[in-house]
Amino acid sequence: KKLLIADSSEPRLISDLRYKGVNIKPVKKGTIESGVTTMQDFEIVVDPQSNNIAKELNNYVYLDKGSKLYIDDFNHAIDGIRYNVIYNLAKQR
């Protein structure tokens, strides 16, 4: 019954999961840069047992700062957090 927020670029997968009874909603995620900038407006509290999230937050860096491209590692949990932040902010508007 918990809500899952998913990347909107996978509509077939979202549809399949919804058909199987999963409470899932797509989010239009925008750019990584805008999502990360939005996340920086919040204090992110990490459970001490969430080693992977802490590791990602400590290692999520630019590949090329000039082009604002991030290294495509250490971002799986961050992407999920970013989708959730964007979804909830859009819902408030």
C-alpha cells in the first residue's frame, strides 16, 4: 500500500507494476542539476544504519563541473530521494 515514486521515462514498467497492484506514480524528474539544487534546500537526515545512502551522498561529485555532469556512480539511492522530493514539491503546488 505504500506509494512508490518512479522515473517517468519507464511508462510500460510503471503500467505493469500498477496492473500488479503496486501503488506507483511517475514523476517528471527534470534535469539532475535542478533536482540536486532542489535537494540542497533541505536538510537530509540519514539513518546511521543507511551506509549506502551516506556513501552516495559523500561520493556524488561532478565528472566535469563546467558542464555540470555528475559521475554516474553513487547515485541510485540519491535518484530515488530526488524523485520523491520533486514529486512531493509538485504535489504541494
